[in-house]
Amino acid sequence: MLSLIKLPRVFTINQVPKVFHEDSIISGYRHPRSSATDCILSLFQLTNETLNIWTHFLPTWYFSWKLLTVVLTRDVWSDSFTWPLLVFLMSCCVYPLASSCAHTFSTMSTRARHICFFFDYGALSLYSLGSAITYSAYVIPDKWVNSSFHQYYIPIAVVNTVICTALACYSRLGLPYIQYNHDIIKRFSECKSPKFGKFLRILAFALPYLFDNIPLFYRLFLCVGEGCTDNDTNPLHHTHIALAFLTAFLFATHLPERLAPGSFDYIGHSHQLFHVFGIIGTHFQMEAIEQDMVTRRPWLLMYSLPITFTNTLGAALLSVTLSLGIIFLFSLPLLWSATRGEHTEKKTHVC
């Protein structure tokens, strides 16, 4: 059937605006004013985004299956000890889905591209909070249970998600109504200083990750003596950490395409590898969390902080609400300008 449908054509880097350019990717670009239909059809042709989409869309269903399995096999309605796992698995479903949607529809327009990735950043910040909630409930070493750090860990993680979303959105365009609005876009990051924008995005996600993993880093690398929670789960945690640093390396360095521009446009470039290793890392993280949850349950129920709606689902809902507010604030000038017609976009487009 697809043979009867005319697939959208692809373009080279010189045929699309600078805002759509990817470092060391020369060809395989979609039309910068694609329709929604064209974006969906592009899933079934080889472009430089095709594998970016599928490497996150397919894992969404895997994590959804894991979430459904937990809901059906555990007494989640009355057993509050399972709530952190539910939050984590929901975040594992949301972030690859948001990413695949962002990569799918980001070529509808310049403004659509920014808004799509605003939502992508918000989903990643939710995933960081989901990790923190499970680490507080199941992973934190025995020595730190009920400590002052443990008591303030989730509130600080919520604040970090807000900072993460705001800083990542800021890295694309700057401050709404100050550095861009419905009449003009003074794009300091991706046009004038793309490396600075990339640095801000790395910083936006590195800080929550490093904070969230303080209990785990201490447990694995610094803790000695009793109360260090040295159990059979630790090798899974080591694997997840190694994969997390590998994905960060790929995202920051643009290897291997930087070594041979144009050779990895369709298959094998760093963002595809970033997705693949990130998903594998999330899988090992999930396995480690579930194993800690089962192994340590009796002791944690007796000695750890009580698990409540407030420090699990409530924290996640607060984070989602605040992140959506931030995304709306950064998107509002773009949405307003979109209502003024295509001629306005052409006038204000400076990349």
C-alpha cells in the first residue's frame, strides 16, 4: 500500500533553514513546512529522523507493558509501597513517547519544532523525578534512611525538575517576550551560539541526574562498613550508571558522525545511539529498582519514611503541572505568532 502513496522528498543541509540543521548530518532532512500527514508518512521512509523516532516509539510500548503488568499483578490500590514504582514506570512511558512525537512532528514549522522539544524536555524532567522517587523509596542506603537528606530529597528533586524544564526551554530561544516574541526572535542559542545552547541543555539534565543519584553513588562507590546496602542488585546499578554516562558522552560529542560528516546521516549517528543506549540503561535501572524493592521491602517498611500520596503521585502531579506551566509560558509567543499567518513566520525567521 505504501508503494501507492507518494512519500515526501528529502533534502540536504543547504536546502533547509539553519534551525533544522544537525551537527555533521548532511542529508536526509524533511521539508521544513511538512504537513502532519507528511510527518507521519516519513516514519516509513528513511530520513535522518526515522530511527530517532522508532528507537523511542517502540520502547514506549515495552514500558507500557511493564506498567500494565505491575498494575495487574500487584495490589497497587491499597499497597502504597508500589506507588513509587508506578510513578517511575509512568515516567518511563512518557519520556520516549514525547521524544518520538517531537522527532515526528518537529518539521511542521520552525515554531512547531521548538514547542515539540519543549514537551520533550518536560517529559525528561518528569523521568528524572520518577527516578528520584524510587531511589528515595527503595534504593537509598540504609545509613541514610530517615536522615535530613532523605527528608528533603523529594522536595529538592521537584524543584530540580522545574529548573530542568525551564533551563532546557530557555536554551532554545531565551526568555519569552524578552528575547523572542510574536514580532521578532533574537535567537542567541541556536543561531548565534549553538554550542552555548547545547551546553545549557546538557547542564539542564546533568544537574538533576547527578543530584538524583547522590544516594546511589554513595551506596556504590563511597560507603564502607555496615548500612551500605551491599546486595545482589548493585551490579545492575553499575550497568545502568555506565550506560547513562555513555549516553551523555554520545549526546555531547556527536560521535561518530563528527569523524565522517555525511557517512552516518541515516543509520548510526550519535542521536540514534543516544536513544538506544538510553533505553537499555532505563531497562537496567528498572530491573535494579524492582529488585531492590522486593529484596529490601521488609526492612524499609519497618525503618524508612512512610510512602504517601504526597511524596509519590502528588509530587509527580505537582511537577507535571509546573512543567506544563513553564512550557505554556515559553510556547505562548510562538502560538500567538502562529495565528498571525505564515507571512509573519517568514518575516521573523532569522535562521
